[in-house]
Amino acid sequence: MSRIAYVNGRYVPHGSAMVHVEDRAYQFADGVYEVCEVFGGRLVDETRHLDRLDRSLRELRIPAPMDRRALLTVMRETVARNRVRDGLVYLQVSRGVARRDHPFPDPPPAPALVVTAKSLSAAAGDKAAASGVSVITVPETRWARPDIKSVSLLPNVLAKQQAKEAGAREAWFVDPEGRVLEGSSTNAWIVTHDGKVVTRQADTHILRGVTRAAVSDLIGRRNLTLEERAFTVEEAKAAAEAFITSASSLVIPVVRIDGAPVADGQPGPVATALRKGIHDVTEMSHVVTPPFV
Ligand code: PMP
């Protein structure tokens, strides 16, 4: 079945889905995005994703391309048209198309909206989680506002490539004091030997992950202790467990950091239980893509 993309008001075949050469996201990375999980034909945590989108847009003074109800309709329609049961819906808003010049165009153009959806194998994620993954650590090289989900991802791309070339799944950005910030596309967590689940406080230096919020809810539900504070690479290497979270990979145990095993080098019980329980606490939309017959 051929893929369909939504581009500025039209559903078009993926192969001919185009944006203008003077789209500001293309020339200046002047745009923001969201990636929302699709699970069993339902959108997961759409409210949190759209709240974060609103915030990113507000911080960059890009107007919303349409109201929330309309945006949700487009996201769900794109998922349905691509017959995605398990996968992702991607949404990008740029400041729009204008003759190239750094300041905001005046008068402002209409913001440009692109939505795509793709299927992912749930089994592949489960397999990675069952064996655990490796991470490497890299110095923080991003701008000072990674809390804004901008499409300016070059440092993340370079870090992820470095991880891949090192045989690792993820790269953790580390600040000059040796504290772990987050992964190139995931939030970073550890479990201490006395059972506390630790993730860095969500200030302007990391993205406030939607999965991070869901895992925090689940930790509360399971009567575990959550600590939102910085932790160092040394503390992570000596921890009982480590794991990463994102909408596209949910919860994945980390079993090696910079080549050194975390604890016994096996996925830990807390990360494994959090992965299993994550959809108990997430918001689920109605079924957008019905089961195939
Ligand atoms: N940090 C970064 C830098 C990311 O790109 C992502 C993925 N969007 C995350 C964290 C995880 O966020 P979420 O749980 O909302 O996918």
C-alpha cells in the first residue's frame, strides 16, 4: 500500500510530497515537530504531545497552523490513510515560506504543516528491550534551548551516528560537569541500588519527554520513588539499572555505558516492569486504524 502525507492542506502520495525551497524549516531549521506513538491503531498521549507543540510554537512565536481539533483530525486521518496500527505519526510546523532573510518575515506567512505516519515493528522494539542496548557518552554540543522541540537536530544526528559507529543504540549528552543531560532522541534514567528511579529535572537543558511524563506517572502508581535530579556518568555506570525513554522506543534498558556493563549487564527488573506497564497510564485515543481483516 502506498504511503500518504499531509502537506499544507492536502493529502498527497508520499513520493510527491514536497515543501517549497524557501520553507524556513528547510533553510533555517525555523520550525518545530512532534512524534507521537500509534499503538493498536490509537494515538498515545496526544494531549501531552499537542501541549508540548503549543509550548514550542509559543517559545518561537510561530502561530499555530490550525486549532487543536483540526490538527488532531489531520493526525488521525494521516494515521488511518497509512493504515498504521503500530508506529509513529510525525508532525512538523515551520514558520512558513518567505524570501530568504534571517528576521521573521513581515507580514508573517502562513505556518507550513506537514504530517506523515509510518508503521514500526513492535517485535523489533521488544527484541531490543529484551537484550538491552548500549549507550555512549558525548559532550553537549547543542544550543541552550533543547527544551524547545525544534527541527534543528544536527548535533543529535552527529551524536546518533557516532553511537551507531561505536555499535551503540544511543548517545547521552553530558554537560561540562560530567552530568548526563539526555540522549540524542531519548530521556536518560538510572535506578539506584536502594531502588530510587532517577532522571534529570526537566529545565531548559533537556526535552520534557512525553514518555518521561508517562513513566513518572507509572512510578507513582507502582509506589516507587522518583528523584528528578542530575546524575553523573560515574553514578550511571555504577547504578543498579539504566534505561532510556521515548515515544518511538518506549522504555529500553541500557546494559552498557561507554563499553562498561551496568550491574550484571542484563536488563533490570524496574526498567522491564516500566516498559510492560507504560500503556496502563498513557492516554489512548479512539481506534483510528481498525484491525485489518
Ligand atoms: N529527548 C530528545 C532530544 C528527543 O528528541 C526525544 C524524542 N522526541 C526525547 C527526549 C523523548 O521524548 P518523547 O518521550 O516525548 O518522545
